[in-house]
Amino acid sequence: MNTQVLQDTTAFLWAEADMLDHAEYDDWLGLWTADGLYIVPIDPDATDHANTLNYAYDNAAMRAKRVRRLVGNESISTMPAARTIRALSRLRVIADDGATVTVRGAQDLHEFRRETLRQQVADVTWELDRTDGGYRIRRKVIRLINSTDALTAIGYLL
């Protein structure tokens, strides 16, 4: 195990989680490659996300629209804005070809909105492209452990 790669990717992913929890969405959008995909599948075993039903399958334009809805008061499902705290754990580098690093980990997200505290737990896989300045997200797949159940409105980014 290359502990330096694990340390570097962990720092990057912790920064991403912190940006989301503090609504630093413009900075978060800047973490992505131009062709990056943000995916929240319904079927936890799906691998062909382009040809299956997903809660989210966002390219750059869709990520930007999702952020605008979160901050622009355009959607009743995002008002009032949820306060969130993400905890990432068991991060593990599962592939590294020199250009792209794939990291898998657990995310425990707590959301507080309208006097209600909810929890979303997921198995997350990030594909990170190496750049001169660090990493960029090429693909993020968030497999909610309860994805096949009826979900309440999710008015934030996972």
C-alpha cells in the first residue's frame, strides 16, 4: 500500500466533504474534470449507470444546475437549506494506474432540516485524475445503503 497516495487522496476527499458541508459549491464544482460524472444509482449492484435508472447521473452542466437550485431558492425541496455533516471512513485505494486513482470508502451523512435529523449512509467510490495541482474528480458513485427503499426528498448533494 502506498501510504502517501492514501494520505493525499484522503486529504482531498476530506476537503471535498468540508466544502459540501459548508455550502462552498463553486469551489466544489472546481474539483471536477470537465467530463466528470456524479452518480447516485438506485440499484446498488448496477455497474452500467448510463443505461440504468439513477437518482442522479450528472455531468458538469447538471451539477451546475443542481447547485443553482440549492442556492437560488428555485426549489421548495431545498428551503430551508439543510445543514449537513459528513464523516468519511475506511478510505482505501483500490486502483492506481499512475494517471487515475480509485478510492472507495464509507460516508455517514447527517442532515438537519425542519426540526428533523436524518442519516444517509453510503458506500462511495471516487475516480480521481492526477493533475499538476493535485486531483480532480472524474467519477463519484454514491451507493446509498437504502437506495432501493422509498427515499425522502434529498435537497442537498450527497
